[in-house]
Amino acid sequence: MTVTKIECPNCHGQLDIPDGLKEGFVTCKFCNTKVYIEPYKPNITQNFNIKEVNYNKPDATVHNNSKLLNVIAVVVILGILSTAFLFVSILPLLRYRSPGIVSNKESYRTTPKADVMKSFSEKAFSKPLSKITAKDYASLQYLAIIKKKDLSDGVDKWFFSYSTSVDDSGKPVEEHTVYLPGADYLDEEDIQPFTGLISLSLGSGFRYSYDDDNANDLRCLSNLQFFSTEYATFSEMERTLLNPEKIIGLSGVTFRDEPSYSYDYSKTKDIADIYKSFSSLRELSVSVDSDFEPGISVLSYFPNLEHLALRIESGRDEPLDLSPLSSLSNCKSLFINGPYSQSVGNLSVLSGMPQIENLGISNIPNFKDLQFAQNMPKLKSLHLVSLPILSLDGLRNISSLNSLYLDCSNLKNADALSSLTSLQTLGFAYHNYEIPDLHGLSALENAEVYCNDLDKIAGMPSLKSLTIHNSAQEYEGDFLRGMNSLSDLVIVGNGIIGEVLPSLGPALRELPSLQKVTFRGTPMDSYQDYSSSLSNLGVKEMYFLLEDDSITADKPLLPLYLSKLEDDYTVQVLNLSLARIQNLDNETRNFYPNAKAYLSHFKALKRLYIAGNTLENLDCIEGLTTLEELDISENYISDISALRNFPNLKKVKLSGNPVVNMEILLDSIEIVPSLD
């Protein structure tokens, strides 16, 4: 088959067709649309004009016999050529599989090919690749892979989450995670060895390879019930998965017009039949294309839906009609992300869905009223983002509500919050409106607030987890006193103005339940002394992290007088990756010159992260003999002989260093790709 040019049916960009591809999916490099390519099956008609037929005539001439022989020869030759041509053309089509049938004409990979997948396998099964058996691969029931930033060193890597068992909702039991460096793209065929998977999630960066004879699908995963992907259509899912009727959870798909992008129209299925093949779905995350005329009426093909996440793309000629939601009588969790710049139709349908327990609404410009919530007696969780609501009165006195998150900048009246006495979790994005006093919410355990809200929660004894975002003001730490149940505190700096003052330290030391403190970005004034906040707090874990995942995120900063620092006998986990230590004794701001003096005060340290700190040697960890796990990745360390001086060391992450003497490591020390 010769292909000169094929355009993507979605963005009309030119598709790159791999050499030798006769059938299979091709991903558009511009919009990530997957297009299925099949060879054209020609309709060959042959006409022969025979001028004279001599049958059983004795007077037939030798010349005419010669003509007849010539005609017969031509027919035979053309027949052979036609048969050969059709065989070559049809051969790829013989590979087509009906749903529910594993092809015996194609092979599936039994071991991964990509280096990062090999490294993951060795990590997951704790043995060399050559020792990993088919039974080992099949033992994994949960696997999620996505490319994202490793916060320990700020480098984009492949993130793996895996488990040998899942619960009824496809979530991992005893989840393990690991970050690994690797190529920009991975082959979906590298998932084929993991034949026991029940739940699989693949982020962007996966594509099919056509450089071997492996099947370009996941039909070897006969146990699969939950599948998450990106930019896929239901037709693609029906081709990729063995048993669509067994799929319970599906994420990352799109409702859109699906004409056949194939050369063989004889195999085109009615889209309704494809939808029906997924009728067992209980969980669905789907986007609605702006040109898809049926809208969400096709949800009627999924009568068992209990959880629906709906993303509405902008650009529709008419507002998307939400009334078909009324048919989802089993739906308990509903999340709608609107088109932001366009209205949607029939929002009143929400008033007729009393079974809803979890609801999230975002980016709908005509969503202005919360009164529907009064008709949802089972509502437990509500998430409201970028909606033009002015008041929370529609939520007043809803006793079932135990979780609420608000990110609505137009809001003016939040007084109803004080009536939500069952709230256990409450969070706010940045806001200018006043919130009422929350001390009457005796069930509140988890809160995310801004520093200008602190007087509304000061000293609340019920709080167990608290996240504070700095804003345009300084604030004292005294508001923490009395929070005797608080075990997890996060303070986020914005890098410009607004800091917590040094009084934070003494207040933290008075919290009897505090176990974990996290500072993100630069929440502290770089010219004041926070010695009492940075050691001897009585906590077990301290984290100094980037403000967020963006490339411009502020690196953590620790301003203190090292000469005033106290010894710490409780911290077991300390993360200082990418951190800067500002020693006010001599006004130096760097990690290496000050790290040894700072770390020497931690007498019970078991796990230490110091990745990405431009270290050239290991002098800074001298004397930390209690260490069991160490991350020194992404530095400039060539000599690791010092690691022999740590009798309790069990795991070390070394990647990204020019190590020249790896062989000197003790056998008892395991080199790992990441610390769990």
C-alpha cells in the first residue's frame, strides 16, 4: 500500500504514516487524535471480448485455435495476478478481530522494550528483568503511568503507581509509587506483558509502535475492568479492549462524530452499537465535542452509571442541553466542567436529581443559583469553581453536606457557611469576600484558607489538617494555639509579599498532636530568624518543597541563625531537595555551605532528601548515622565512598550523579530509582 498524504479528520494536519504500516492506529502529532488506517479493498471487474467461439466445429482453423489459446492464457495470467493482488491487499484485514476474541494471528509482548518500563518491572518485582516471569507480570492488578514533575528534584519523569490488588472501585490496595527517567514517549505494547491488570491508567505520551509484529491493542488484558486514557473515542476503545461489556470504569474518552477513517467501509459499525457494548459502565469521564449534535443524549446507552464526569467543549452553535441527565437515576456523583464562555441549557435538571451525593460544577457562565441543593437530601460533597454566584443562601442548613470547596470570585455573601454544622472539610481559593466566623462548626477537621481568614478559625480544637496560603499581609503564629488536634500543617508562600512571622515557632511547639509540617515556596521573611520554626518542633516529618509544579515556582527558603539552632530528636523524615538555606550569621544564601551545620542538629533522622542541591561531595551528611534512606540524586557527586560510614543505610537514590566508584557500595545498600 502506498500512501502519499492523509489528513487528520479533526485538525486536518498531515498524518505521519510509519513505513510498513498496513493497518492500525496513527496518532496525530498536532491534536493527539487517533486515526485508524486500513487498506483499500479494490472492486476489480475484468471484461473480455471474445469475437468468435469455435465449439465442436470440425472446420475450425488452426489460426482460431491459436486465438482461443491466447485468450485462455490471458485469462489465466490475469486471474493469477488478481488473486495475488487481492491476497496481499486483504492480508492485513485478516488480522481484524471481533470484540471478545483474542487474535491468534498476532503476538503480544511478553516483556517490555522501553528502558524505563524495564526499570519499573525490576523495581516492582524486586528482581532482574531476566528473572521476571509471566506470573510476575500477571500479579499486578493496578497500574497507572503518567509523565509529571518529580517534586524531589523538579525533573519531569515517568510516575508509576502500582499494586497487586484493587478494591471494588478499581482503586489500589497497598499502593506503591516510583518516579523514573525515560523517553518522551512509550509504546502501549509495553503494557501487554501485564496480563493480570484489572485497572489501568495511561497518561499522555503513549502511542502504538509499528516496528514489529506485535498486536497494536490491549486485548490480551482479559481481566481489565477499569481503563483511563486520553483523547480516545468509543470506536477506538472498542477496537483496543477485549471485552467492552466488562468495562466498569472508563476515563479520557470523547463523544464526537465518528465517521470511518478507514479504507474499508464494510467494517464500519453503527456508533449506537458501539455505545451499547459499554452498557455495563458505572464510572465514566467523558468530554463532549462542540460539533457532536446528539449532545449528552447518548448517555441513555449507559443506564448503570453511578459516577459521571462531563467536560463540555466550547464552540457549540446552541447551548448543550443538560436535560438528558434526568435519565441517570443511579448516578450518585456528578461533575460538570462547562465551556466557560458559553451557557448550557436546562440547568434546572439538577433539581430533579435527589440521589446525588457528590457534585462538582465549574466554568458555566449562567450558573447563578444554588437553590437546587435544597432538593438533594443526600448531598455530601460540593465543589464550585468559576461560577457567577453571588450568595451561598441556597446551601443554608443543609445538614448532609460534609465537604465544600469554593473558588467563585463573584461571591459576596458567604454567611450561610456558619449554618453548615456537618462540614468536616472546607476549602477556599483566593477570594476578596468575607467569610463568617467558623467556630460553630464543631465537626470541621480539614481546612484550606488564606491568611486573612485566620481569625475565623483561630484555636479551633477540632482541626486535624490545615493548609494556609499567604496573601498580601504578614501574620503571627499565635492563631495556632489551642489547635490541639492538629497533626498536619502546610504553609504556602507566594514569593512576593506576605509572610508568617517568627512567632510561628513557639506556637508550633505547643501543639501536642502535630506530626508533619510542610513549607512550600517562600512563606517566611528572608531577613528574619526562624530558628525556632525549623528544628525541635516535636514533629516526625518536615518538608520544604517547591511552591507548585510550575517551571517558575519558588524554591524553598530557610532563613535562620545557624548559631541559634537547637538539636532535634524527633524528626525522622526531612526533605530539603532544591532548598536554599539563608544563614543570617554571615548572610550566605546557598545550600552547600550551610547544609552540614543545619543537618548536624537532627539526631533521629531516618530518611533524607537532598536532591538537586548542586552537591559535589557528601560532607554535609557526615555523622548522620541513623540514616536508613537517602536521596542524593541530580547532584555532582562522583565519590560515594562516604556511604560506607552509615551502618543503618538501606536504600539510596543516586541517579543524575557522575559516580565513578559504584562498586564500593556495601551489598546491604540497595540502589533505588526513588524512595517510596
